[in-house]
Amino acid sequence: MESFPEWGFEFHGHRCPFLPLGFRMGQIAMRELGLERVKDHGVFALSEMGLHPQNCMNDGIMIATGCTYGKLCMERLNYGKAAFILYDPDKGAVRVAAKAAFFNQLNRFAFFRDYRSKGIEPSEIPQEVAQEAIDFVFNVPEEEAFKIERLPDFKFSYPPSSFKREVCENCGEMVFEKYLRFKDGRALCIPCSGYGK
């Protein structure tokens, strides 16, 4: 497996153990499917995580896999779990989840116990405190930390992309075709139409 790139912390904005946790999950899934880091489209990372703090793991998954929101290769399912599915239509799907016993061990580290539990932002936590938890995440044996399962019947796809676009007849801003709404014979963007997504 590749080592975590230092630029990952800079990209993420702070040093925290959830970023390398997501990175390890992504690396495991890539290995299991025999994939290289994704450069374009077609492979999907479906995060079962919800909002903060789990979302830090999503940045780690993107760094490891190359599946990003910008390429429409990343989707958040909002299950509130520390898990994700990596899917390649040609190679299948694998799900990687952090085991509960491992995840609960993180509470013993000062990073969570003495700082994050009190609302202190990660960038304000002494680097040596963060590094202790980060090192634990990087070094815990894979079999202790992660549940790995193949999903033989899993399928996923986005609707095909289109570069077609129109100008909203109300606000004058450009709108991609699939997001246009028609009201009273006028092509409108979603906010101007008053319709939901």
C-alpha cells in the first residue's frame, strides 16, 4: 500500500485521525478490487457516512481512491456509519467498515477525550496530540480495525452526463439541461421555478 501523502493534511486543512482512517479504508478497497487510483470516471465510492465528524474520512477515501465529488465518483449515503462501498462495474463492489471495537478505542486518545469532546477545533490541538491518534490509526493491524466484504450483487450508476445547457428565463443564469424546470411555458432554474429538486 502507498503511504499517506503529506499534502493530504494540507488539502484537508488540519491533522486528524479520521483522515488517515478513510485513507486506509480506500486503500483496502482499491487492493481488494485490484484497482489503481482513479484518474477519470466509472469507479464509484459510496460513503455510508453522515455529516461531521465522519465526513473527514471521506476526504481520506478521495485521496486514496481518486473518486471525488467533482468527478461525480463520490456519493454520500448518509447512514451515519464509518463505512463505504467501492464499485467498479467491471470488477464488482467491496464494502469496508471500521469495526466498532477499533473505533471505540479512539476515545482513549487525548485528541478526542480532552480536546474534540470539548469542541476544540482540530487545527487548535497540539500536533503531538493529534499525531498520537494518527499513528494509532496507521499502525493498528488491518484485521483488528476493518471488516471487508465483497458485494456480488451490487449495482450502481448515475444517469448519463450532458453538457447541454440553457439560460434561465427569469434570472438569466446558465443552467445544465437536467436541472431545468418548466413553469408557465418558461425554462427556469430550480430556485426561480419554486420547485424542489
